[in-house]
Amino acid sequence: MACNHSARDCPDSVTAHRLMQQYIDCDAATCPAKGPAFRFLVAQGEVCPDDRSQEYAR
């Protein structure tokens, strides 16, 4: 299910973690706010998605 949140900048890990918490009920694959935060944390090595969620890292 897609959400209607607007895209947000993730300039640092603290902001990305806050966005992940703020949009906890959203899907990182479809939420324009949570998705960039999730990908930022993956790129920083702070989140390690399991093999079932490889589409998030794209």
C-alpha cells in the first residue's frame, strides 16, 4: 500500500533513524520518506536488510 508522504532529505544517520521511527508503519519500498532513509542507513552499514528485502537496496 502506497502512502502519501512527501520525500525527505537524509543528511545524516540521526535524521535517517528518526525518519525510520516516524514512518514505522510505512513500507520502505513505497514510502517516499522512509525509502531514502532506509537506503541511506543501508549504504552507511547501519542497517543490514535480510535476503528477502534486496529490492530496498536499489
